Amino acid sequence: MHSSFAYILNKRHIINFLRNRPYCLKTKHSIRISNMELKLLIVSDTHECYDTLNTIIDRSDPDIILHAGDFCNIPLEFIEDAKYIEEAKESIQRQVDIIARKGKPIYIIPGNHDPGAFFKHLEAKYGDLGIHTAKTLGAQSECIAPGLHIAALGGSLPAYIGERLHWKGYPYTTEQECDSAITNYLEPQLAGDGQYILLTHFGPSFSPTCRFYQTCGEIIEAGSSKLEDLLIDNASKILINIHGHTHWGVGVFSFGDDMKKVLNPGAVLYNNYAEVLLKCENSLWKVQEIQLKQI
Ligand SMILES: [Fe+2]
């Protein structure tokens, strides 16, 4: 399920790409790729911290910016309340406007504290917030460079301490609902050729980036075992899974024979973000460098 953008990009630049020649490319989305490198700025869980987001944007010089969700702070009981949704829409647009100062493509997904109307894959039920400048992901994959796509799914599933529910999930109230969303909305995005960046709000259960070790010794488990299976089954085409949600799970987890990556950049709320450098060699993209940063 690739966009028409992917077709235009490939048609115009496929020859240079196949020859692996360094080139510069400026698309209608203003992506400029130099020497087949792509620098990603990853932010997540801003929770309305506008000043911190401003500072991060000032300090980074990326080709593309990704936001892994939780722009807002809506309490779960008000998440479908019209007044909260309207305020959230203004907040998300304000944050997108801050990010848009870079003049680079922006890809965003909703977290569990963002309004339901932000969930594109539930569009028939919720509609669209109509956020301008950024591309809201979650219904289809998006081609961002020759042979490279973003597949995405927002929201969260319930988190547990042992068998005990600790955080409710939204919009997935059970792990089974989250599994169905992965099957129905995420897996089909991976059906095409090429390689994929997987942008999710929640992480895979095997990664310590989606666990929180409390001082009392209890461990909050917020990951998805279905997402873990998806990563393992599609390891050959997934470059990296970038996720947010667990503010304290900042870090990089490697898995598989070729050390594929799971990255949690941490929360802008706590001054954290990340930069990822991707490099294309012999027509294959690889993760060249991941920098976890703090302001
Ligand atoms: Fe979250």
C-alpha cells in the first residue's frame, strides 16, 4: 500500500538509485538526500511542552522529523469529549507549527493521550482532525526515499504489573484489540517491497525500552507481544522500530542475527529526543548511527 509519492520518486530517480550514485533530491515534500544518507529527528511524548520542543527543533538539522505520539495530556475519561478534542487539536497544530519551522517533511502518529479523532485507521468512526503540514500515519505506508518506507500504528494497549492492570490502553482496551489493529492496519503496510521504518506509539514486549522498573521493585510491562512477533517475522525488511509511550524506557535494543534496532527516544516532557542517521549502500538502507540526546 504505497502512496503515489513513492511511484513519482522511483520513476524519476530509479536509475541513479540503482547505480548507487551520490545525488541530491528535492521532492515535493522537500526531502533532500545527500550521498544517500538520511538524518531523522525523533521526538515523542511532548505532552504540550512547547518550549522544550522549540529548543530541540532549534538544535537539530534533520531531513525528516517523526513524532511517535502523545502530543497532548487528555485524561482517558475525557478523550472523546468535544471540548477536550478541540483544545487538543489546537495543541497538536501548535506543535506541528513549531516542528514545521524546519521546512522538512513531518510524520506523526497519535498516542493514548491524543484524541480519538486523530486515529486515521479508525477514520470511519472518528473522522480526521485536519492537522496541517504534517502527515498523519496509520492507514498506509509512506515512501520517504527510494526503497525506504514508513509503516505506522498509534495508540496504546493496557500495561500490567504481573497480572494486575496498571495503565489502561487507548484506543485498544485489551491486548486482543491491539493485536487486531496490528493485523488489520500494520501488517498490510509491510506487504510491499523495500525496507521499512516502523513507527509505533507502544513498543514490542521483548524490548526493555517498554518496561519501567519502579523503585518498589515492581515492573510495568507496556509492550505488545504481537508487535514482537511482527518484528521477528519481518526482520529482513524492517530497519528499525521507533516507539514512544514509556517515558523512562529511553534507549536502544538490538535483536536478531543482524542486530535490528528498537529505539525509544524518551519523552520531550523530560527533555529527551534522538537523532538517527540512515545510510544506503548497494541499494540497501542501514542504521548508521543512533544518538540519544537531552537538552
Ligand atoms: Fe503514551
